[in-house]
Amino acid sequence: MKCPNCEKQGIDSECHQDSVDVGVGVIYGPWGCPECGWSEDSEYDLSDDKDPVNEKGGVIDQYGGYHPPGSSLAIDYMLARMLAQRKEKE
């Protein structure tokens, strides 16, 4: 699936979708774009500079995933946030 958000900007980007086989069927997550952060589920759509870090320090992704505080992705986002704040002060 092509990303509808990227197509509007003239960028050719493929969306991805997570899925899991639970034994009696397959559960699919929302389509998401690795390029711009778009998600077909508005709760996970990061394309409009939505902050993926919640108040507890966990992180959502555009594929419907949640990465708890202390996970490598959550730590990366927290470090990036700290660096951006430090740069703003300079």
C-alpha cells in the first residue's frame, strides 16, 4: 500500500502493517508509513508532529505498537527529546 500522506507530497513510500497469528486467526494492526509517521488509525498517527512519548515515558508507533518505559525505543525518544531541548536553550 502506498502512503496517502506521502503521495500528497510527491514522495513514493510504501506502508507496512504488523500482524500476529493467534492460532484461530490473524490480528492486523493499522497500516503505517516509516517515512512520515502516518497511520490509518488516528490514535497512532504521528505525521503531524504528534509526540509519541506518553506521560509515563512509553512510546507509541505508527503501526499500533506500544513500547514501555525503559525499552530501547522509549530511551531513544527520551534522549532525542533531551538533546532537542538542550539545543533550543543554546
